[in-house]
Amino acid sequence: MIKVENKFSNRMVAYYFDASFSFIDTLADKHNCILLTDKNIAELYQSKFSSYKTIVIEAGEAFKQQYTVDTIIQQLIELGADRKTTLVGIGGGVVTDITGYVASVYMRGIDFAFVPTTILAMVDAAIGGKNGIDVGVYKNMVGTINQPKYLLYDFSFLETLPNEQWINGFAEIIKHACIKDALLFQELENNTLDVYKTNKDVLVDLIKKNATLKTDVVVKDEYETSERKLLNFGHTFGHAIENLYQLPHGHAISIGMVIAAKISEEINNLYSDEKERLTQLLQKYGLPIQLNFDKEKVLSILKMDKKRVKEEIDFILLNNIGEAVIMPISLTQVEDLVNQIL
């Protein structure tokens, strides 16, 4: 096991890489620790959780809504959760988002921690303190920025991860490479998904590398006033289409990155061969690069994006692979670009 501590604005967060789930017993009082997971994980790992108080929710983005939060809070009350309780979210991005949000508002805040069980959660969703829920089709419209006590990485959970969820998670890894790490991009070009699935040492190194990359960005800009915005590459259009078309998060972000690359080519002088490298890499890892969508509906959702300020929205564009830039674009120009390039 490798322990790495990261100092955020108001908390030191410990990351335990290559740890065993049972290590939780040394991190929290078992009698005042409540697990929160989804039905898929609960069914697969019932024996691991049998000695803990456990709350189980429905699986999937469709349930990342306020009514799920209400049911969790009611169960916390029934289980006698108090201000000394630690809520541990075990699952993918939906579970970690909801866990952090519930813990941040229950009794005005209790401790929480994560055991991410998907690639996407391990490299992205569980890191950085963003917790929240969707409001209808609007992604992450309500939430908090609040850091967990710790993240525990038990890679044995990946043994039951469906192939489509491996693919889903690699969208965020490719995103990190695009905005910050050209060498990581080359590594991904030189490898395949099967290499990472079958070689644990290579996989652990990849996950640590991505967790560190995102953490370093967040530590510098926890509340997203500048550099943290770069992590939104592909997310502006990605979030606009994700819930509208019921897409897996990684698929939506993949399509969003291609759109952002096309805009980068159009107004930020991104070389065409750099855009092609991105589309080829996404396809290599099984991710989609296009979607026939209703432009009017998507633009109407995009106008309510959290990154919009008055009549402008911050887009993350590429200068080249490994270097991204924040560029405010007017909503009128966004609409013109959509009609021009899509």
C-alpha cells in the first residue's frame, strides 16, 4: 500500500493506493461508519459489506437527483447517524458525487470518504471535492466543494468492472493527457486498453499518474477561478448531451472533446493533425467521436451551463496536445460555430 497526503485549502486528504478494503477498519470507527453504495456493487460485494451499516441506492446517472438524496438522508436518520458518523461512498462517479453532497449537508456536515470502484471515479470523479446532483437534464447544477477525509484505492474492485465502464473511464484519462501531459498522450497511443486491463503494475502507475495530475491542478485552484477550469475540456458540450441523450459520461465527454478540438481548429489555430490524433486515440479506446443531436435543444441546455457568465461561456480549447487554454466565447459565437462545424 502507498499512502500519499495532499493538502487542500481546509483539509489534508490521504490517498491510499493499492490498499485492501478491509483497511477501512483502521480509518474509521466501524460502529459509527455507514457505507453508501449502489445496487450493482452491493450485489457483487455483499460479503465485504455484511458487517457494516449500509445504504444502497439505484445505480446510474438517472438517479443522481434530489429525491435520491432525500431517501439517503431519511435512512441516515433511521440509522442514528450523528455528527461523528463517517459516510463512505463505494462506487463510481454517481455514488461519490452523492456521498459527498449528502455528507456536506446532513447535520450541516459530517465526515465522508470514498472507495472508488471504477476507472472514471479513480482518476476523476472521486478527486477534487466537487459533490452534487443533477437537476433534470442539467448536470451537477446543485452541489458543494468539500474534500473527503481519504480515498482508498482497492484495485480488486476493477476485476468485476464491465468492459464498457473501462472504456468510459478512459475518456477522462485522455482528457488529462490533452490538457496537461503530452507524454501521457503518447503512452496511450503506444498502448491499448487490453494492456492496462491485464497488467496491474502498468494500470496502477496510470491511475496514480492521473490522480496526481488532477490533484495538482485542484490544489492550485480548488474553487475553479482559473486553472481548474482546464479540467472541463470536452465537458461543455459533453454535459449538454449526456443527460439529454442518456449517454455514459465518458461517451459524452469523448464527443465533447472532438467538438472542442474542432472549435480549437477553427478559432485557436490547432493543427488538423493534432485534432486527428485525438479522434484516432478516442476511437482506439472504443469511444465515440460523433453524435447526431438536436442543435437547438443542446444549445438551450448549454446556455444554462454553470460556466456561463452573462452572455459568455468559458470554453477549454487546445493550443496543441498537452496544452489547453481557457477562452471566453459569446453564446452567439458558439451558436455560429455549431452551425458551421457540426
